[in-house]
Amino acid sequence: MAKAFVFPGQGSQSPGMGKALAAEFPQAAAVFAEVDDALGQKLSALMFEGPEADLTLTANAQPALMAVSMAVMRVLEAEAGLDLARDAKFVAGHSLGEYSALAAAGAFTLADTARLLRLRGEAMQKAAPVGEGAMAAILGLEFGPVAAIATEAAREFHLQGAICQAANDNGGGQVVISGTKSAVEKAMELAKAAGAKRALLLPVSAPFHCALMQPAAEAMAAALAQVSIQAPRAALVANVLAAPITDPAEIRQRLVEQVTGTVRWRESIAYMAGEGVTTFYEIGAGKVLSGLVKRIADSATGVSIGTPADIAAFKTAHQG
């Protein structure tokens, strides 16, 4: 009955997130105050009250989602006696959630994680001019065919230096592509012709997880070189490897690669399930990852923990 703790990525944010946690638990309020201090911004006010347009900005959404995840973790540790070193076989996070996972496992301090994610969000936003890039979700095709379609679409525009890559392998026939807008739109046409059920442009501000993000990868390499990383209390199943790592130097390297690399989420969940994980606890905002668990690993259960009621249910089960 091994357990893994997984942490959501961008898209799981919503106005009001964390507000009930802060009201009920001093440990959660302390996390939000520490993140506010680290950033020199009342990010918590934006999280609790909105407006949604500002919260959705990459530079705000990334540290905000991490803050909610860490607030839940601190409450679980205090209220339910959670100890990742004892209770988790693995941790993992979807894109920015990888930083939340590392903070939860003690590899980064909370303040460093907030500052890294603010920088990451700003660097990813600046890496490609607005309107130049795009991302699209391809539904109903598996990763291999979509990756081939992305390559074919980029080839069509190769004289313009176009990029199109498979960015997220989310599982259950859901693959996200990323790159130059013209090539992404071509790939959407090719995917539909190849039998995709749907191809949807995503409302994102930059083309994440593709080669257009190389300037952001360089910015993160410089920032991560200045930050202390401890060995995590539970092995991190890295996005770019779909395999566990614990060495701080390798963690640093893989976080840089992750900016331009594919988020191999389907393979990551399948790997952990293959290693005996039967319960995946999704820590923080939303329920996206719990839904994906059901599609990827029949034998496993996804449990979302993001509200006071979720924490009470975990406490009862954990201490029972």
C-alpha cells in the first residue's frame, strides 16, 4: 500500500484558493505570509480575492499554486502527523508542481521556492513574444502519433525556424503540443485528420515545454546555481525522466531541462504504480491530477487534498 504525493501545475488555480485554509489553520496562514514576504507582494490577497486575470498570469500562478500546496502540506504535518520520509514512496509534480514537490520534501526552502517560481514564470513569459507561440491539447490520440505529427508540422515551416513539440504527455489520450503558432495550428489539422477526437488551442500566455523556452531555461540554470538544494526526504520522479532522482546536482540539472522538455506525466504515474503505489495524494488546488491517475493506472486511486474537509478526511484515515 505504497503512497505517492503529487503536486498540480498551471491551470489548477482559481480565485479564492487557500482562503479557507488560512482562515482555519495557522500553519497555512504562516505559509502564505512567508511567501508574501519572500516575493515582496501580497500574493495571498490576489489568491483569496482575485481578480482571476491577474492570478492567471504565469508569474503569479506559479508561486501561488506552490503556496497552496505547501499550506496543505504544513497542515497535514501538524494536524495528521504526516511525515514524507516515512509515508511517501515518491513525490512528483506536474511542471511547476515539481518545485512544490521538492519544497514539500525539504529540498528547497519555502522562500527560495517562491522566488524561483516567480523568476520561472517571468522568464517563461519573456522567452517568446506574445502571439508568436501557442499550445494545444490533442484528445483521442496517444503520445507517439502526436509527437510524430508535431515533428511533421514543424518540418512544413522549417524555413521560418518553426518549432512544434509534444509538451505534456498527460495520459488517457491527452497530449499537449507547444511551439510556433503556425506550426501548432498545422499540427492540430494533421491530428484531426489522423483521428483525434478534438484539438483545442489552450488559453496560455506562452508556449511552455518546447525549444522556444530556451532563454527561460538559461535563466533558471543561473538562478538554480545560486540556490541550496538538499536531498529530498522522498525520491522525486522527475518530469523529464519519468524515473526517481535524489541527488541535488541532478535535481538542478533536470529542473533546467524541464523548461524545454516534455512533461512525461503518463509514464511517471505508470512508473510509480509499477513500483507498488496504490494511492496518489494530490496536494493543493484542483483535482486535475487525481482525474489523470484514473486514466493511467487502473489499480491506483487519486485523492485530492486541498480544502479543510479534505484534510479532515485524510486525518481520519491516516490516524485510524
